[in-house]
Amino acid sequence: MKATFREKVYAAAAKIPKGKVATYKQLARLAGSPNASRAVGMCMKENPDKKIVPCHRVVSSSGHLTGYSFGKGVSTKKQMLQKEGVLFKGDRVDLSRSAWKK
């Protein structure tokens, strides 16, 4: 049986290593739908298991942190990323140093 878009997104996101981030656009491309960034966002919002799918490691193409459904939202997301070693420039992830190269 062929994997659904959602399954492909979750499989790709599950591979993002600690200390790195991926963008919504990058995951959409990896799932085979390069123009489906918003759909990736919905998948992350509905993530059934954040231990398997590290949705906190998904950020906008500009490095901005966007919605996060757990804890205290974006502030929790930033704390988790910093704890994992993701580097920031102000409020944005420094994508030149912390982007997942996939």
C-alpha cells in the first residue's frame, strides 16, 4: 500500500537529528509535494506522538519559529531547540548553521 502524504511527512520529520531543524517547505518536498508547506504545518499540529516525530524541529523557511501545540507554545519550542544545540540569531534559527541537510 502506498504511503499517504501525512505518513511521508512524519517519516521525514522523524529523521531530523537533534541539534538540527528542517523547514516546512523542505518536508513538503521530501514528502513529494513541494508546494504543500501549509499541509505540513497541519500534520505537525496534529502530530500523534512527539517522541517519534520531533515536530519542534520544524521551522519556517526564514528560521522563524511558528505555532507549537505543546507546553507554552513557541517559547517551549525555542527552549527545546536551544537545549538540543540549535543555534539562533535573535528570534530566528540560524539556518546556515542548524539546518538539516537532506
